[in-house]
Amino acid sequence: MMKKNFVFYACSLAVVLVLAGFAACEEESDTLKPSIELIEPAEGEVLLIGADVHFEMALSDNEQLGSYKIEIHPNFDGHDHDTKAEAETEPFYFERSWDVSGKKNTSVHHHEIVIPENATPGDYHLIVYCADAAGNESHIALNIELSHEGEHIGHDHDD
């Protein structure tokens, strides 16, 4: 009886050690953040109020992308003594996410951000976030300016 218990425990221990060895050999989880290459708009660019924003970037990940988000918010304190301007304009806020799952690399090009005619001119932050399928996140932040005297940069494409 004692010999049977010893063999049982020895076999059980061997099985546990083999399973632990297999678990140690499994691939490590994805810990690398995705890469963002923002092409347009550029740092310090003046964007035209009342027009769409030409947005272009390249995203990549070592495993699989998940989604990206664009956020635009004011970078000013709202202090103004011109009551007429305050009544006619509103600070511009934009936030939207897009799904890019199932891809390791993708090029993004769109004109889905439209700055309304009543947007308050001034300094803004534009932030791009990208998350991969494992939840790792990268971001890029830049300063832009919204202006009525901005330049709508033309380019050739069919979009």
C-alpha cells in the first residue's frame, strides 16, 4: 500500500512538472506598443475654420492592431474680453475612434474631421491614440491652430 501511494505521488509530481514546463515554454504575451507615424496635420499647422482636416498616418504593431482615436481640444483658457466673439463662437472639441483590428499595418487617410464655421480660433491640441489587440497604447500629441485665415492645403486623390 505504501509503495502504491509513493508511485501515485511520484507520477502526480511528474505530471505537474511536465505541465509547468509546457506553460513556461508558451509565448510571452504582447507587451510592445503600436507605432504611429503621423503625416498630416503637422506640428504647428494652421487649420482652416469651416473646412475639413486632411488626416493621414501609418499605424503598425508587432502582433495585431486594435483601434485608434483622434481627440482635439482647446489649448487656451477661454479668457476673452470681446463679448461679441464669445457669443458667436464655441471652442472646438472632437473625439472619435476607428476599428483597425485584424491588421498589423495600415495606412489611414480621411477627411472626416470637419471644423465648424463657429469654432473659436486659437491654439488647440490634437492627440492620436493607437491601441493594439493586447491593450498596449501609444499616443502622439501636437499643437495646432484654428484660424479663419488658415490655408486649406489641396492634394490630389479621389476620396
